[in-house]
Amino acid sequence: MYRTPINFHKRMMRGDVPIAYIVVHTPMGYRAYGEKELSAVFGMIRLLADGSVMAGGDETAGSEGDAVASKSARILNIGTFERTLQPVVSDLLAAYQSKQRQHIAVVLDDTDGYFTRMLPKEPLLGREMRLYVGFEGTPQSEHLNILCGSISEICRDQSGQLTLEADEK
């Protein structure tokens, strides 16, 4: 079940289009990749702040989102998945215990060899990947976390596209 922040709802009612992005937890830190550059979501302060430094005396720097090691506009395509309103099984007691697990594929741009150079140093297989949807002017804490899973397969083709497949936890 999703709880939509009121600012998110108001922007949707105005007709604004949210941005989809993924955050991958690597051994070197969090890496964020979006459909477009995420300058206002992960500003320069969040690249350096880890939530332990006080900024202005009343607000912890970096507390409204993840401190990311890198961010770039690399998403070419995000696969589809579905959520159900009713349980998949008909047994009432089993329905409370079961959850329909999702699988998603995200196609990233690797024509410049960015991931080819990064993967030997930071293996992504088995790492946590989160899919978010949000608006660029709002803090990450107000974005919807659509999927949280672990990367189960990585595939690079000859055209310079890297596909990350993740299974929901």
C-alpha cells in the first residue's frame, strides 16, 4: 500500500509529470540514475552530506534523502510490472502471509563505457535497487518508493545498453 504525500498529490492534480529514477546501493555508496539529470533531487550538498553534520543549527544536512556517490541521466527504459488489489491465492489465511513479488528490468545507457569500467570495481549483482517516482523540486522523502529489490541479472548488449533486472524483496 502506498501513502502519497500531499505535495505529490497536489502536483499530480496540477498535471505535472513525475520523474522515475533508481537508486542502487553499491560497495562505494548509493548511485542514482534517472530518466533525466536529477540536479534538484540530489543537490551538491547531498553528495557530501551524510546526515551527521548540522546545517544552520536546526536541520541535519542530507537527512531528507540518501547521500549519493554519483547521479546521472542514464535510464533509457523502465519495464512494466503490476500490483494487485486482491491477493493472488484464494485461501484467506494464506492471503495475509503471501505477497505477489515483482520483477522489473531497467535499461541503462552504457555507450560511453561508464558501467563497463564501474562493474569490475563495484559489482552490482545481488545489490539493493530501489525504484522511485517523484518531482524534481521536492525532497526525496516525498517521493514514492515503488519497488525495493535486489539485482538478479545484468546484461550488456552490443548497442551499448546495460539491462539491470531486479526481483522484489
